[in-house]
Amino acid sequence: MPVLGSGVMPAGGSGSLGQELQYVTRRAFVKKLVVQIYNTSPLAAALIANSQPASGGVSSVTIPAQGTQFVNMQWVGYDGSFSQPAVQPGVTNLEFNLKGAVIPIPYLGFEGLLQDAHEVIPLLAARMNDAGNVYCDGVATALYNNTSNNQQVIGLPGAVDDGTNLVSYGNQSRTLNPWLKAKRYAAGSVNPTRALVMQYITGTFKNGGELPTFGVMGPATWQTLANDYLPNESYVITPDKGFDDEPWGARSAFRALMVAGVPIYCDPYCPEGTLYLLNTGYMAFYIHERAAFAFTGFESTLSNFQIGYIGAILSLLELVCAKPKVCTVVTGFTFVTI
């Protein structure tokens, strides 16, 4: 409905100038559809960018993992003698099934005829664009929440875990295979600081022997960590030089908070009070090479006695962490109100 009686628009009402103006004047539409309901997810973006191809088969992603030693070291004396070696099995398979996600896209026949040459926003194009947003939103939500629904991607609470949420991972028991356990800490209702986050990064290195690639926090938790940086900012002014390289002034604060060389990002899908330290050398989406956001094409719905078409976007994927011990989860941080 038009807004009458405001600005340069005359008032409405029966027989009014405003009513007449509606009848004879087109609307000045902005030819863009502004999406209001989705968030960005640094984690989902990083995992999709780092995705690996998968194909069919039972246990579509099978990763041989060494959990025990193949050989032993012996100290020898001057004579160089040593004990006869034994053959020691050390390989265990981690097995993952791909999870299917489908987004049906309807297209009514008369909708196309009515919009033909008169559309402001083509509804079919809007649905196709929305499919990508819906997909990313659904995947990002599962990444931070799902541990029990085997029809969905198993998220970080199951992949980065010590058996608290998921006793078995990759079809193997974490109790029998403790090398499948990630490090789990309870922060104890304290603010995240650089020193404290660095302590957990060091704990990750001690547990897994490698530093994490990056970390993620909820926005309010990330802001609490950022507050530990802001009082220490300083600005160096060089005579006869600009105040900073940026034309609009000095840069303040950071998009990523670096702790011991590990960037910490904020992710709106991450639960507040939680920090995940992740290593993308061993963590990635495995996506079926023939169902990587594939579009089926449109098929007629005449067989259902309806004039129209329906298509679908299909993907098969799973989050795989081949070495959980190089990842860490910290819970219980306090955070600001935003």
C-alpha cells in the first residue's frame, strides 16, 4: 500500500488527489531485492573454500589413520645387536558417510507469464539466489549444533570432542582410541584474554603437536576478547608522512584478533562463551564431485495436474576431521551484552 499524506504525496481518501495519483502513476521501484534474514559464517566459508572431492561407495570418505606404532626403537651397544622386531598393526580406518541436502525450487507456469516483461524482481531468480543463502544457513547451523541427527552434517560439537558429546567418531570409539579425542576445556566463567587464549593454543599444541590454523567465537565473546586489545593500541606519527595509509584516517582495532600467530574470528552461528581452535590441515568438507550444489533442471508438474515446474539443488557432503587431537574447544567464557 502506498504511503499517502507524507512528504510530497497528497493525502488519500475517496475522491482525493492521492487516490487519483495512485491510479495513473507507476511506483518507483528499486530493482534490487534486499535480503534481511541471513548471516555470514566465516567457518562455513573457510570449509567450503577448503573442500575436498568425494565420490560414491560405502563409507564414501574412508581415511586410514595410524593410532599406534608400527616399529619400536632400541638402544644398542658396541656390538650393534638388537632384539628381533615384531610386526605391529597400527592402521585404523575412519569412515564417514556423505549427508544429502536438497532444496526444491518451485516455478508456477502462470507466474512466469504474468511477470514476463513486467517484473521488478524475477521471482525465479530470487528463489535461485535464496537457495544458496538457505543452504549456507542450514550448513552453518548444523556445524555448530548437530551431534545426533545422522541425516545431517555432524558439526563441531561432535568432531571437536573428547567423548562428552560423541563417544564414537568416524565409526571408531574414542574410548578405545584416545588419539581421536580433541582437547576440551572449561574456562570457568572468566573473560577471554590474550593470555588465556594463548594458554589454550599452547594446550592444543601440547595435545596434538601442531598449532591450530584459526579460531572462532560468537560475536559477544569475540568482542570481550577484543576489549583486551583496545586499551593497548598506539599510533605512530612520522613527520612529513600521512597519519596512516588509509585515506579516511587511522586504523583502529582488528577484523581478526591474532594470538600467538593464530587469528581468532567472530562467527554469528558460534554459541556465545565458546572458543573453537581448528586446524584446516585435517578438517574439511568432503563434497561429492557430481553433487556439489548440482541443479537437477526443471521438470513439468503436469503429472500432478498442475501447470508449473519444479527443480532441486542437491549436494552430498560431510564435515570430516581426520585428526581431532589438533583441535580444541573451550566453553564457559563470559561475554559482553551486545
